[in-house]
Amino acid sequence: MRNSIRILLFGLTVLFVACDIKNEATPGPDDSAPQAAIAAVLQAFPKATSLKFTPIEANRVWQAKFAVDAARMAVYVNDNGKIYEATEDTGASDLPATLLLYIQKLYPKAIILAAGKSVNDGVVIGYKVSIQPDPAVKSEKTLLFDADGNITLDVDAGNINAEDLPTESAVSYGIAFTDLPEPVKAALAGFTFQKGLASTDDGKTTYHVFATKDGIITSFVFDGSGIVLKSYEEGPITNPSENQLLTADTLPDTIKAYLNKNYEGWTFAKGVINKKDGKVTTYLVLFLVTDTYYSAEFDAEGKLLTVQKL
């Protein structure tokens, strides 16, 4: 499977979910973040408690882990106090139904390794999800979604050899064009920057960049010196299917009957109707039983196809 970065316009489909966030970098006893970085985080999150900093890229980028009330937060900030990304850890039940549909349709065997919602001034501006597309294959993908759950960036790390597996400290965070190293900016001369992601593992950072030129979409992977490690021209990727939100009122009676019979006391949480050529193909329903969430997929007649505990 080739490596690629895909920019998509729409979203749709997760069944196997690991809700604990990985990449929980633990600061060593001698780590001391620059005052500018500390001040920036405290200014953006004045209620932060249990604040801990970890160097991600030596003397340049830091990860701050902290709590705001009951929420667990992660912020990536540089030594000058610029915040690249702020995310709040979340479970699958808090993810938009359209986002879950996207993963389920494109990666039906996926395990969610990490999930977070990107926030700015307390407002959710998007979601970042890391998945292992197939438990039998050692690979990892980072997916970015907008606030409505529509996919905006799909970074494919491809198959990973054992010696290339990311370490426990491997992290990624969104960046703007101005955050790129000068050699990378120079290498992009003539291209229009669209989106970027920095991936740091064991102190080494690579830059995944999506850019356009003359109407052609190109995805790049650069090292810090501006050398292109990988690049691909990408064609437009069509939406896997049409979809619309499903509500408790529009839930088909056959599905309600099944849930009443097999999941006593269930409560509807969210759902999506999958359509193709205007016709219903499947229903994805997220529902709650006591304190446990389930994801179930039904066919157009309301017959159960799959169900998984989240």
C-alpha cells in the first residue's frame, strides 16, 4: 500500500474502539519548558491544573498535558509561545456520527488508537483521530475532521516495518505554512499550501504537506532540511456515499423493535442514514445501555448487520 496524504471533502464510518489516548508523553524530572511556552498555555487555559511539559522537538516544540475541570487536554507549543494545536481527549461516544461513518465505511476493521477534539477559546473547531486500519497489519493513520465531522485530512503511513514502528513518544500536530522550516517553505515554491501535519518521533520531525499547483493536488513528506522523502499527485476522491443525520424520531420501527427486544432500556444517542443514488443503503445507530455505548449497523430494511460495544 503506497503512502499518501489525502484531502477529502466529505465524511462517512468505527466499530473497534480503544478509547484510551496513546502517546501520553511523560515528562522527565529534569524537563523545564521555556517561560514563553508556559505563559502561552496558562493564558489560553487559565484554569489548567496538573500542568506537565514534555519536550517533543529539542529546544523548540513542547507538549503540555493538563486538566481543565474534568477534561484532559494536550497542547503543542513552541519555545516562543506559539500554540500549534490544542485538543481535548474524547471517547467514541463524543465523536460526530458522520465522522464515525467515514471510518466505518473506509476502514471497517479499524481500531481507534486516539481521539481528540480541537478547541479554540472553548469552541470545538475540529477532531483528530488516530486509527490502526487493520489489527492484523502494523500501520497507523491520522485523520483530521472539521467541527461537523467531515474529513479534511487523511494521512496514510502505509505498512510499517518492525524497525520503523513509532515509539511510545511519537506524536503529531497540525501546523500552518508559517510553522514550516524555511527549507521546506522554499521547496514548496510555486505551490499553494493547503494543510500540514508535523510528526515527531524520537526527536526527529517530518512534515506532511498537502499543496496544489495548476489545479493538481500533491501530497509531500519532507524532513526538516526540505528534502522530499515522498510525494504523490492525488486525484479527487469521491464521497463514499450520500448520508444524512438520523434522529430518534426518524429511526425505523424495525430497528426500534430489534433494540427493544435485545437491549432493554436502550437510549438513542446519534445516527446516520447512508444513501446511494438517493436510496437508503444502511443505518448507523449509536445507542446507550446503562453506561455502555454500542454502535450498530442495519440494512435498508432494518436488519442488523453488525454491532459492537464502544
